[in-house]
Amino acid sequence: MVEAFVFINTEIGAEDEVMDALVKMPEVKEAMIVYGPYDLVVKISTDTAESLRKLISEKIRKLPKIKSTTTLIIAKSIVK
């Protein structure tokens, strides 16, 4: 399993619309509107690195009103 956080910048005022589209994707496990340098933070999970690449490149980045993304692949995590 490959997990990652995707930090997303949207067009002004499009955060809710983009979030609604993202949560319809089964690979999206969490989606949050945030304040700061990004508009949304999304946690995604896929079976392989290649499916992660396709999800980001072919689905997420092509959504209307997304201006840019930054992806951090999770190397190790501890959930309490």
C-alpha cells in the first residue's frame, strides 16, 4: 500500500467544489480545507506507486479549478 498527502491550491473560492469532487474518489481517505499556503490537504491510498502516479496525474490534477499540487509520499506512520 502506498499512501500520500496531496497539498492542493485551487482557484479562489473553489475549495468546497474541489473537495466535493475529491471525496467521490475511492482512493481519497481524508480531505480537509486548510488555511495557509495551501487550500486543501488530501490523504490518498493506492495499491502501487504507479497507481498513485496515475491517480494524481490523470484524475486529481485534471479536476477543474485545481491550480497546483504538491505530493508527499508517506514513508512511515504511527496512528494513535
